[in-house]
Amino acid sequence: VIYSELERKGIKPGKILKSLYGVDNDKAALELTGISLRIKSGGQIIPPNQLVKGDFLLDELNHPNGGYDLIIGNPPYIAYYSRESQPNSERVKSDLVKRYGNFGGGSANTFLYFIVRGIELLKDGGMLCFIVPDKLLWNRRYASIRKHILKTAAPRLLYTTGESIFPGATVGNVIVILQKGV
């Protein structure tokens, strides 16, 4: 949808592809993204160094021009205190808290760190668009992340979906659009 909207505004497919960067820890997701972009752009190939396998939270992802204009994502919602926790979760949680601070009030969830990291990677005036659990807006455990957001970015849109939009999920969602440094 965003790609089509950029084309509609007169931005040429080649320029769009030169400006896109993607990171995921799932190689298949990156390959699918590359194929999708190739189809959408009429056969143009996105350079391999612009779609990389890596860790959004812990790898160096600095943009060569000082920050990203736009970051779009659906970060994972992994609570490090729940039965969904991944192997080595205490080590990962400790690394995230050391790197970004404790934004979950003892209830660390990866989406919180994705928000902090996303804002960090934007250039001033850049936009972050994530779909995250709606409890970001009301859960008192997340007061510190809300304060951090208001200190570092301006909310431009908060759209609650009313219920889960993902099949099988039990969490409500909110689409959050933030602008850094405004």
C-alpha cells in the first residue's frame, strides 16, 4: 500500500528501491520481501545489502545518511516473563535492559524496545509507524515508555483497531505513528 501511494505521488520505482532498507531475523521473510518488491517495481531488484538478516534491536543498523526517514514494522510481542519466552530469555532481557533501559516495569516485552530502537534510528523529523499491542496506551506498567515517546517524538496518529486483527491472537492492537524530534 505504501509503495503504491509513493508511486501515485510521482516517486519513481527506482528511487523507492534505492531508499528502502529492511532487516529481519527470518531469511525467508527477507526473500519474500525482495520478491514482492521486484514484482511491484516491474522487475527491478533491490540490492542485497538493503535487505539484511539481522537483529533490529542489537545489531548496528546505522543509516549512511544519518538516520531513516521512515521505519514501518510489526514488532514481535514477546513478554519475557511469560510462557511464550524464548530460550535464553533472561540473557536477552538483560541485554535489552542494559542497551535501552527498563521500560516495562519488570514486564519486559520486545515491542517496547522496538519502539525505542525505531525512534533512535530515525533522523530528526523521521516517522515511525508500528502496529503494537493496545496496552501501550493504557497499561500502567508502560508509563515509562509513554514518557520516553513524548520526550523524543510527537504522536501523529494512534489508531486502535478495537480487537485483534491477527488470526488467533488475543491482544488488541494500535497503529502508532510517531515523528522524531518534533
